[in-house]
Amino acid sequence: MRLKDKTALITGGARGIGGTTAFLFAKEGAKVGILDIREEGLRKIKDQAKKKGIALRTFVGDVSKKDQIESIMQEFVQEFGRIDVLVNNAGIAISRPFLDKTVEDWKKTLEVNLIGIFVCSQAAARYMLEQKSGKIINISSIRGIDHCGREGIMDYSASKAAVISLTKTMAKELAPHVNVNTVAPGHTNTEMIKSLPEEIRKNMIEGSYLKRLAKPQEIAKAILFLASNDADFITGQLLLVDGGFSLK
């Protein structure tokens, strides 16, 4: 029960790493809200939670829209009394060769993956600073590491690198009351990965020194560590959970 009596809001929580983290946080004692733009996804995960005996509060919203997020954050705090943990997990990737990549691709990717983190963090930080405590965990990616960017998703890679930099500056500005850290997952066995061609999945596995994909639970446990009291003296840091992929 490492999050007993804590409250947590997870963006992009309708599936994958976000959904797994929501379930884990709830099992660890937290009151959990998940925010996602996909209403159908939220309905499905709420049904799954109900079957597991887990209570989840769902919010429909676009992380890049300031008015929506401020309203949702206010609603969350009114319902739960405070916000102790924010997990900025929402993200998108648009795969397209460099010469075909569009300005619109870049704008959409940065709006969700980078500006969305800023918008959600700013809204949460106002409450966290007032209560003089809080944890913000931003989800980056192995593709955000300087030599691991991937062709075809250079806008995604650039946005995830920016998340690492943003985390460090946020940690400085929100100290001493709010801890801000980043988790950078490697290739994880989520719905997105499962939909890729077998050859690409094989290359991902071969690229890991542990010769397998990460389980969503393994990423969620890293996020849980940074959200828990065990990480009270850690801020502005990057936690790689990549099976050694970045060692290349």
C-alpha cells in the first residue's frame, strides 16, 4: 500500500502503460483518475476495473487544451480533495518518412507529447504548490535519448527528448515542494507494439540486451517507485526502463 490515502491522475490512461499504471496505483491504495481523449477506451477500462473490484474515475479531455485540463483538474480536486501524483503518459506517434513528413504532423505531435505535459503539469502544480507536496512523473521514451531517435518518427523522438529537458527545468522551478521525474520506457508489449509486423517486433527484441519486450507492469512499477515515498529525495532525474536497449 505504497500510495495509501494518495490521489493520482494519469493521462492517456485508457490502455497500455497508462491503464496498467492506473490499476497498480489503485491496488497500492491510491484514489485514481484517468484522463483520455478516447471515450470508448475509458468505458472499456472502467468496465475492466469494475470486474477487478477497482474504482476508477474517468475524465474525457484533450491534454493540449488548457481550458479542458484546468476544468478537469478542478473537478478532480473537488472530488478527491487534493492531487498528490500526476502521471503525464498521453502521447502519439505519426510514422512517415522524412521527405513525406508534414508540418501538421509536427504540430500535432508536439501539441500532445510536449505541450500537453506542460498544460497538465501547470494545472496540477498550482494545487501541489498550495498543498506543499506533489509528484509529477513524465513519460518520455527510449527514442528521446540522444542517439536512439528513430527514422520515420523524428518528430516523436524530438518531442520525447524535449520531455527529458522539460522535466529537469520543471524540477528546478517547482522545488522544494514538488518532485518532477521522467520514466523512459523501452519497447513495451502493448497493443501498439502487438499491431506491428513480426519482423519489426523481432528487431526490437534483438535490440534489447535482455532479449525481450518490457511488460507494461514493469514500466508501471518504475512509475510507482517515483510516485511513492521511496523517491522523496529524487527529482529532475531520468529513469530508463529499456532492457539495455540504450547501451547500443
